[in-house]
Amino acid sequence: MLHVQNIHQYYGGSHILRNVSLQTHAGQVTVLLGRNGVGKTTLLKALMGLVPLREGSITFDGQLITKATPYERAKAGIGYVPQGREIFNRLTVEDNLRMGLATQKAGTPIPAELFEMFPILDQMRHRRGGDLSGGQQQQLAIARALAGAPKLLVLDEPTEGIQPSIIKDIGRVIKQLAKRGDMAILLCEQYYDFAEELADHYVVMERGEVIAQGLGADMPAKGIRQLVSI
């Protein structure tokens, strides 16, 4: 679904991403791991076209998108849930979800399955986004990304600052989406146990480089927990 090949990215004179390559596959969860400051969020922003690349290529669903705009990438089928959620605080839950329909035909209704996945959003659909708890806002941000029916869902630290009960709900939804088989999921995560439980594949970054990758089932044997907690 997604093929990132040998990408490099700079901020000023700093070399942030160094020859990074990875792939994601429909029906599978790829987890992106690494300590703070190693370039994970920059990589996700590069995938969305929010920061430019110096070298390398990004192919999505068979099409080269290296120079595509963020809107074009969203329209092609990439759903992005940024770190910090970035919902519209003054809009209602329902209107936030409508924003996720921007790439769809005019008049497209909010998919009913979003309220089945996150029942609390149905109960609060007329509440303003800023009035929701942090965990509820995270559910709203994920649902907003899913409203556009993406082929790839990119999640940046979805468990950050979230209560355990909602982390379980988010994990359940990610498993459900992967099981459908029509969507690839790229999950950038600091909560190791959550990542290991969901991972079909893992990628570990350090100082802007990929230093390890493999099958999720091999993470314990490969000592990945120790690798990312040093």
C-alpha cells in the first residue's frame, strides 16, 4: 500500500531523516517505534507532504506521490491523525466529522459505522470538540480521519495522555480495521505494550535512521523493548 524508499529530509542544516525506507500492507499494522526526537513525527509529516523531502520517493497504492500536496494525498486515500489531535475546538463533534468528508462527494453522509466504533461520539455529536475529554477528542480525531474512507491510516501517538479504558477502545478499533483487510495502518507509538500487541510489522528509528525492522511476532525475541527504552 505504501512504499517509502531512501528518503532524506533536512531542517535548515540538520539532517533529520537519513535514508529511511519502510512499507505498509493492507490488512496489517506497522508500528513505528523510537525514543523522543528520533524523527518519527517528521517522517509522518513527510508522508503527508507537510514537510519537503531532499531525496527519495514515496509511492502509495501504486502511484508516486513524492511531490503531491497534502490535499492530494488525503484525496488519494491517506488518513492522518496528528500528534495532539488538532480537532476544531469550537465546532461540534458532528461538524468535526464532516470536515473529514472534505475529499468525498458533496452530500456524503457521516458513516454510521463511526458511531458504532466510538459510541461516545454519537452521544456527544452536538457537543463542541473543545468540551470533550482528551480521550474523547482522540476518538474524534481518529473518526474524522476514517470519515474519508482511507486506504492508509496514519496515527501519531494516539495513546498519549489517554486514560487506560480509552486506550483499550482505540486498540479494539485498530484491530477491527486491520481485520477488514482493505486498509493499511501505520502506528507511531511510545506505549510499547500497546504497539507490540497490535504489530504485524515493526520499524525502529534512532537519530533519523531505521535501525531495525521485522515481524511483530518477533519483537520479544529481538529485544525491541530494550532497544527503544535505552
